[in-house]
Amino acid sequence: MTRAATAADTATIPAKVARKKATVGTVALVAAGPGDPDLLTLRAVALMRDADVIVADESTEAIARVYARATTEFIAAGEHSKAMIDAAREGKNVVRLIAGDPIIDGSLVTEAAALRKAKVPFEVAPGVSDVTGIPAYAGFSLTGGRVRQIRVVDGTEVDLPWSDLMQPGITTVYLNGADSCVEIAASLIAAGADPKTPIAVTRQGTTVDQRTLAGTLSEIGAIAKRSKQAGPGVVVVGEVVAQREKADWFEAKPLFGWRVLIPRTQEPTDSISALLRRHGAVPMEVPTISVEPPRTPQQIDRAVHGLVSGRYEWIGFTSVNAVRAIREKLASYGLDARSFAGLKVAAVGEATIAALIDFGVRPDLVTEGDQTTAALLDEWPAYDSLTDPINRIFLPRADIATESLVAGLTELGWEVEDITAFRTVRAAPPPAETREAIKTGGFDAVLFTSSSTVRNLVGIAGKPHHTTVVACIGPLTVKAAQEHGLRVDVEADSTTLIGLVEALAAHGEELRLAALEAGEGSWRPSRRRTPTRRKA
């Protein structure tokens, strides 16, 4: 008959048997690709979203922060092997985000060997290679016509088989060869290559700072000298570079590389930023106002009670902030969108309409085309005592709103209760470097979407530099810009965000074509110093 184990017996059990084996995390070696964050693979994004720790190169940290969780720990890649191993041994999921293509440049082997030696499990998430990604963004493929072979070599090597690399039926990609492009061309010509062989040099490929120099082997020296460019990049030599005349798409975008400033109100600017990126621009938002509750809330409280009790026939929204103010006030009373039952709703502005729909309210009256209060007034029906049981309109607004809509509705026979639902005050000044960029021409364009954005931006950051293109959404905004001494370069044909961006893109295309005709290398306003902007 066996006896139960006692505490003394248990103490004699070897520690290695009693101790539970620690859980080891995993490491993912992820290729960041040539530079464009949108070229990351779905697998790379999923790994970064699940990562507890991301070990990133200096050039990849910004990309990783787009997808990482707020709680993710970031470690600089200086001591990456030890950092990866230590974090994995603590049971954490680790991503090592490697710049470029570690499979092509050989850095993958070094990373993997350290992990294998430490007995840490890992996986590899390959990405878009510099070899294919950069030529695609530069406007040509690597084969085509008589070309059926591709060779990839290290452009920093000086002892290369030049006689083999000069053959006309081969495309040769020289990684990291941008600063050696003149020597590469000279070596190929000395080995017997046709001096008219096309060559392309691309730096900062797939990013909005991409610049491609294209010519022939005999011309590239002079072209490189005129460009005054320097830094790492990819060199491609072969007939395929000639495809660029037909297939150049990235650097040919009308706002390619433009830094566009968006003085932001409280309304979301996601849509305008997406439109700008589609045209190749780099948007940057600067908050210009802060929204606060009214100083005396009794008036808005009474109006909301009237909304619920049936005091009004209509309610009109002219901004996202007005929607937000009423939504928050209803919520404070435990009410929701059902409070709008039986009430007619009017709205102007794409963002305003979207905010109402998000709240669960679909407007009865909206404008077609121009998104202005004047256009809304044109659509608003006159009061008819036979069909309208109530003649009152609730108009929640800002404390600085114009009174033109109120006057127009009154002329139509309505009794308007124009209620201050929120106050707008200037936001705090942007960081010093942003203010400096605004004043010194660091931005290529600024988009003003309302008169208040003009006033507030000038108030908190100063006037945009005379080289900066000023684009305004409508006549009132144009007037405000001119009153502040700015020359307006672009006015939207239709007072919509789409109309504003399209007008700026058309202006950018005119500048681009003019620069090409004049033989200039850049049409970005921030890189072209012109005489001082004359005042309007």
C-alpha cells in the first residue's frame, strides 16, 4: 500500500522536473521594402499589429508606428540581435523591421543566424524588392523587346566583369550604385558598350522624394553634375529604360512630392488628405481652432428641450461641430437620434451630412454641387401656413457664424432661433519647426477651406511664404485671404473639398508642364525661389 507524498518528499524532487518550462516568444524578420509604406505585405502589417516589441532601423520606425499598437515597445536597431533575443525569451512577440530587401542584400542571413544560435523560433516575411519595386515606380520594367535576362550586382564593387555586363540583351541592376553612376557608365563604355545605351539613376525610390535621372551612358555624367543629387540609390542599365517615355507614372503626378498644409478645423480632413495623396502630395494638418461649449448653456438647453417637445419644424446644420454639439447635448439627457422623429433636417457640407448619417439621422434637405449656406438657402422652401404646422427653425451654430442664412430664412417667412451651440477659439500655435516652414516656404501649397482657417492660421503661425501656392475653397475664403495680404493662386470651381483638390492638381500640372518645357528639374514651389509675392 502506497502512502501519500509529504511536503518533505516533494522537496526532494529535482528542480528541473518541478519547474515549468518558460514560454519563448517568436521573432518575425520583416522586409520593409523600398520605402513606400503602402507596399508592405498584408503579412507584414498583421505581424506589426500583433507585436509586443518592434526593432526598427532608423528609416523604418516611422513606417512601423503607422501599424503598431499604442502599447508596442520600439527599440532602435543598433543592438538588434541581443534586443530581439532578450524580448523573445521574455515571451514577447517581436518584429524586426528591416529596411529594403534583406533577401537581396544578404542581411537576412546575419539576423537569422543569431536567432538560430540562441534557439529562438523565427519566421520571415519577405516584401517588395528594391530590384523590381523601384524600376516600377521609375516607369519601366526589367525585360521587354529583345531583353530576356536580368543581372543584379553590387554597385559599390569596382572589380566587376564589365565585358559581360555590357551585352545589349541584358538588363543590369546596380544596387547602391547611384553615387557611382558616372564610373559605372565609363567602365561599361571602356568595355565596349554602346554609348547610347539607356541608363536610369533613382534615389529614394517609391517615396514622394523619388528622383530619377535618365539618359545614355555618354550623357549621364553631365546629367548627374547638373542635378547636384547625392545619396544611395539604384542604377539600371539597358534598353528597358527607354520604356520610361511611355510608362512614367509616379513622378508625373501633378502634385508629386508637394508638401501641402491643411489648416484644420474640428471637422475631419481624412477625405481631403486621401485626395491629395492620390495626386502625389504629402498632406500635413495643423489644428487652427479649438471648440468649446457656450459660456452660458441655458439657451442651448432650452432649444434642445424644444426640439424634443415639438417646438420646431426644421433644424439646420452647417458644420460637423454643430452636429457634435447637439449629439453631445442629447446624450447628456440620455437621448439619441430618435429625438429627431417628426423633425425636418437640413444640412450643408459633405462632412456635416456624413456626421448626421453616422448619428443615425438622414437629412431631408441637402445641396447639390456647391456646399455653401447660400446654396442651402436656395434650396430651402418658403414657409407655407397651409402645409407647415410650425414656422420655427432651430439653427445651432458657432458664436462667430455669419447671419446671412438667418436673414434669408426670415425673408422666406420662417422664424429662426439662431442658437450658439459651441464656441470656436484659436488653437495653440504649431511646433516651432512647423511655423518656420510656413514662413520660409517649406510648404508647396496651403489649402484654406473657410475664412476662419485663414484668420486663425495667420494668427497662430504667421503668413505663408510668398512661394507657397494659396488655394481657397470659395469666394468668402478668397476674400479673407486677400484681406490678409495673400495672393490667391487657386480657387475651386465648385465649393467642395474635391473641387478644391482638383483645382490645385490642375494648377500643379500647369507648373509641371511649364517646368518641363523650360528644362527645369523641379516644379515644386518650395524648390523654386521666385520674386516676393505681390499683395492682392
